[in-house]
Amino acid sequence: AAKMSSPTETERCIESLIAVFQRYAGKDGNSSKLSKTEFLTFMNRELAAFTKNQKDPGVLDRMMKKLDLNADGQLDFQEFLNLIGGLAIACHESFLKSAHSQKIL
């Protein structure tokens, strides 16, 4: 049998995102959607640095509403990926800014 090649970094990232989503989404028995409680638990545990930096206590509620495109009060995997994607873009932009400012000096 052909030896399975080990997953690439990108493949591992995708597997990790799926695993994290299912771990948090599965807490109430439906592992295909994040309830509001599950979303808050995910944000406070996995993205605590981001969550703690928010001065406004209502920010997570508003994020949830904005992400919940079909307005069913839950986040499916697509909606969850929009969250991760948005945060990744923000991180990337701040990374570029700091890299840019270092080059000038």
C-alpha cells in the first residue's frame, strides 16, 4: 500500500479549524452549529486576547448578529469561517503595518 504522505501545514490548519468548530459546537448536542452560548465560550477561551481587548461589553453580541447571516441565532461552519477569516485579515493587516514600519527605520 502507498504510504500516506503527512498532511501539509495548510491541510493541518483546515483540520484544526474543523476540529475546534466541532468541539465547541457539539457542547449542546448539535455539532453542526454554534449556539450563542457556544460562540461566547469559544471567543472567551480560544480568542481571549481579542475578547479582553474589547472595551465594549456588547461587542460579542454584535459580532454574533453580524456573522449570523441567516439570522437563525446560531453560527454554521460557513459563518464560523467568516469570523476566522475576518480575524485573520485583521491580524494580517496589523502584521503588514508593523513589518512596513520596521523596514522604514
